[in-house]
Amino acid sequence: MNKKSKISYFITNSRRVISCYQYNFLELLAVKTRFFNALLTKARKPVFLNEIKMSGIKKDDKVLLIGCGIFPLETMLIAQETNAKVVGIDNSDKAVKIAKKYIKKIGLEDDVKIEYADGRDVPVKEFDVVFIAINVFPIENVLLSISKDLKKNTRILCKSIKQDIPDILEKTGLNKFLSIKSMVENPRTQSYLLVKN
């Protein structure tokens, strides 16, 4: 990796690390208090609903969300809006414990499974749609890892900060295996729909 690539890698993943800590704090407040729950839901729900629509999830699809976090709102919305079975994973044991407890509290444990796993190691062959949250890092490693095992035509909904996803696909050579089908601009991020060729 040359110096320019190392700097780009550092910047891309630094943004994701910072967003991870910001979201963890807000999500912890959201599972503990109604006020922050309503506030975070109001801010995120329109973005998540657009992503669900863009990914074309059907009831029979198996959906994986990498980086579900403490307050697994998108995981819950996917199950509620599409009736699809959803697995949310996170590589933070604490986040998984809190998210599982929250899912049980709101009665979605039959439709949403929360598991401890790392996006770089999770088997993805059985999934039709994979969501990758904004707080997932190093994003390059996760995309490289999952792209090896995806079925053809698997849809990947990947959050982007400052349009980093097209650059990552090109720099890693993943643009040979994953095609950008569409993109939507969100208030602070972009959502890319990728498809396995």
C-alpha cells in the first residue's frame, strides 16, 4: 500500500470509528429513555425506510445487518416493514447484550435475531440482502471478506461517508465483483446499493 493509499485508508476508517462512538452514546440513551428513543428514531427512520425500499426486500429474503449496534432500529424496521427474517450482528459483546434485551422487551425476538459476530468472519452465503452500517470498520476488510462468499445477485446496502464506497471498490478491485446499482443521498451520508455480479 503506497503512502497516499495509507492516508486514504486511515481517513476513511477514522470517520467510521468516530461515528461508531457517537452512535454508541446516542443509542445507549435511546434504549434507556423514551425521549432519546423518539429523537433517534425520528432522525434515522426516513433514511432506513429509503434503504429498505431501495434494497427491494421481500418476505422470503434472508437479511443480515452488519453493525446493528446497541439500538438496532434498522434491523427492527426491516422485520416490521417487510416481514423478512433478520439477523443483526455486532462485534461488541456489550452492544449485543443490550440489543438482545431491547428486542425481547419490544417483542420482536421471533423475527429479529441479534448475534455476536465480526463482519469479516460471518458466513454470508445464506443471505439475500446484506446491510453494512456506517459504524463498520475497517470497511475495506469487511467488503473483501463478504464478497468471497456472497451468492450471485445478493444485494448489499452499504452506508458511505463522503462518497467513500466507490473509491473503496476501485482501490480494492471489488468493482470487478460488486456493481453499484443505485445511490441515495442522506443528510450526512450516502447509501449505496451494490449487487454481486
